[in-house]
Amino acid sequence: MKRSAGLLLFRHTDQGLEVLLGHMGGPFFARRDTGAWTVPKGEYEPDEPAWDAARREFQEELGLPPPDGEAVPLGEVRQTNGKIVTAWAVAADLDPATITPGTFRMEWPPKSGQTQEFPELDRVAWFGLDAARAVIVQAQAAFLDRLTEHSV
């Protein structure tokens, strides 16, 4: 069973609570919005602590060091693909224009024998909670609910 860990950044604004989500890169998500946004996260091996993986993956996915600050455990969710995702929320105010996304390689087009490189996240943006719920990977919406419970 695959496991991922990530950090959900949040901030309080005049418009309310906002979260930072990343749009999954690559050709499968290029024209999708709904269900194509995610907590910046990545897979890790069983011998790596999830917290360490979350911080490492944040750096790899966004090209920025993970923010310091209190980490609020948001628990785990199981996505429809079976992957278990663990997340922590951290208060921070990151400028999306400062990211330098990591990349991955895959065969594209399928069965072409050609390999192309794509960004892990092709864009990052702040969302109010209602807007975030409309676009985030469905199972990860539980993280938004848990963050709301913590922030009340």
C-alpha cells in the first residue's frame, strides 16, 4: 500500500481562512480542475517518519523550504486509488510566484516510447475553504474539515 505525507499551509485573511493547494502536473490533469488540486505531498518508504517525508516532499514539490511553525496533525485519509495520505497544517503566508516545482518523467504519449518531463505541481494557489472543497482530491476534503475544527 502506498503512503504519502504532506503539509497543508493555511492563513487567515480578511476573506477568512485560506489554504494553499497545488494543481497536479502532467498530461492527465492538464485540462482538469475539479479533483486535480492537492495538498503538496509525496510518497515515502515505511522506514521514513511521515513528518520527515511531509517536510522533504514540500521542498521537492515547491522548491522552497517547509515553513517553521506549529504543525497541526490532520490525520490520515484513504484516497480512491487506495493510497493513504497523512497531512499536517502549518500557518504560513507563501507567495505562489516563488515556487520552483520539482519534476517527474513519464512515457508520453502512451506507448510512444518517448519520455517527457512534467512539473509535479504545475501551479499553486490560495483558496478559501469553499473554493478548495470544489477542486481538491475528494478524500483530502477531510483535511479541510479537520483544519476548520482546529481553527474555530
